[in-house]
Amino acid sequence: MDWDKLRIFHAVAEAGSFTHAGEQLNLSQSAVSRQISALEESLKVMLFHRHARGLILTEQGELLYRTAHEIFGKLSMVEAQLAESKDRPRGLLKVTTTVAFGSTWLSPRMRDFLELYSDIEVHLILADRELDLSMREADIAIRLSPPRQADLVQRHLLTVHMNVYASTHYLKKHGSPTNPKDLDNHRLVVYGDDARPPVPDVNWLLRMGNESGELRKPHLTINNVYGVMRAVQAGAGIGALPEFMVQGASDLVQVLPEMTGPTIDAYFVYPEELRNSKRIQVFRDFLLRHVAAQRF
């Protein structure tokens, strides 16, 4: 199989059109089309369904794309490892974590990291779903639950507690609960229905202190913990939030401090083949220094 044609096929599959792939590869649309046609002829299968709005992979094309994507991901990783100098780490570093942790804790600290390691280009991918590290969707994941894949290296990063918070505006208007039972008479903001919440038992506030075991009816649900925090800050109600989200938020007040929710263990995770990567090592050490300097 011709590697150059395979590279063009991968670019076309990613871009969804000959024109956009040609722009990325610095080739004309007709040159890209000829290369794909030649690859299809050599394989004796159709790789794309062609229609007016673009291209769709055939079943055979999907099979080839998945394999090519894995191959080019591994080649990209090797290229980055080779590019790293002995004295200074360099290259692209893709980091994924949840929207809440990435937005409120990790992103504000990236400036310090980039000033220390200006030759590293960091891509932060914030998503509550788990990206597949073995398929090179990211190099590093900071996950708020133990990784389920056996071929991943994991390092415990921190343990966080969830507490109950409200805005000063809300407390001035509605008063502060003095015991868990008082939550029955307050507006609660919780995580919405979702197949996989970003942390376990995220809506414990709905049952805390309720002896009947029935869940309280929330005033507002949002399927994003960062969105919950913003709503609580705006005075929409009382919400349970991880400690890392509220540090430095002067407009949020902890209520019912005797109530503690489930603990959340965060893990620094990466593929086994990146164990010796300098980029991974310096980023891990950077995070551990910041965690050690901060109370969770």
C-alpha cells in the first residue's frame, strides 16, 4: 500500500472533501482526487461515497481510516519523541480533562507552564466524555475516576471534597439553611440527567439529610458542573461543588459546613509508550508542585 496515497486518504477522510484536504496538503483538488481514485483502483474497493455536499466513507473506507488514524497517531508520537532535545522538552502536548476541572483549575495555571516550557505547544481538550488515549485522541488525561484501560499508566494527582455553596445574593434574599433538613425549603441547582456524570454521586445534595430517602425536586438542572457553578454564583440557588472550582470565588459562601459530599480522586493518566516522554514528565511534575502548594 502506497504510503503517500494513504497519507492523502487520511487527510481527505479527516477533512471530508478533496478541496479542504488539498488546502491542508498544498495540493490541487484534482491531484487529491486522482490519488484517491488510484488508491481505490489498487485496492479494488470504493473508499468514499461522493455526493454534492462532500464525501462519506464507505464501510471499507471506515476500516481503512481507523487503521490509518492509529498508524499516523503513533507516527506523530514517535516524531514528537525524536524532536525532543536531550536538554529541553519540545513539541505538541494534547491534554484532556473535564470541562469543570479544565476551566476553573487547570486553564489558569497554563500560563506558568508555558513560560517555563516555551517549546511545548499545549492543546487543552475539555470534555466530560473520556477520550481514547490509545487511539491518540490525547497524550494525557486528568480523570476524576480511576482509568478503566489496563494499558494506561496512572498517577494519583489529588483528592477533592464536594461542599455546599450559595452566593451572597441568594443568602441575603432567601436566608441560609441551618441544618440539612432545611434544604427542603431552598432552591437546589444540580447536575442534569446524563449517561455518565463527570464525578460519582454528583447529585448527593438531593438526598442529604432526608430520612425518607426520597430525592428532593431540584429548582434547576444543568448537565455541566461548570454551568452549575455559574448558576449558583448568579443566585439561582444552592449547589454542591468541588473545592477546586470555588477557590478564589469571593461571591460564593460555603453553607452547612458540617455536610461533606463524596470525595473525588483525580488521576494523571497517559499511555505506556509515553512513559519516557520529557513533555509528559515535566507536565506531571508541574501539576504535582501546584497540587502540593494548594489545599484540597
